[in-house]
Amino acid sequence: MTIYEFHIQGHLDQHWSAWFEELTITYQEDYTVLRGPLADEAALHGVLIKIRDLALPLLALKREDLDVSRQS
């Protein structure tokens, strides 16, 4: 499973959580964090398109691969 974390400049209102249904919205001091699992690259590109369509400045994108075979 792959977890993605998007750092967006400013604070994204919670009413957008339905549009980013697979991601949780949390806030840091001056940016918003969208975080959650995405099934594949098509889902990743879908989120990036939503960010672009909202004209949100993307500050960072982090990827975390979880090795499910190592979990007991």
C-alpha cells in the first residue's frame, strides 16, 4: 500500500473533504496536509488534477510505501 501526503499552501476548508474522499485533511501553521492511501498512479493523478483545478499551490508531495508482507 502506498500512502501519499500533499502539502497545500494555506488552509483548505473542510467542505472540500468530500471531494478528496480518500484523503484526510489536517492543518499545520500555514499549510494544509492531505494524506491517505491511493490505489495507483491513476488515483494520484486524479488528486493532482483536483489540486490544479482548485488552483491550490502544491508545496510538497511525499510518498510512503508500506510493506504489507512485513506486517504481522
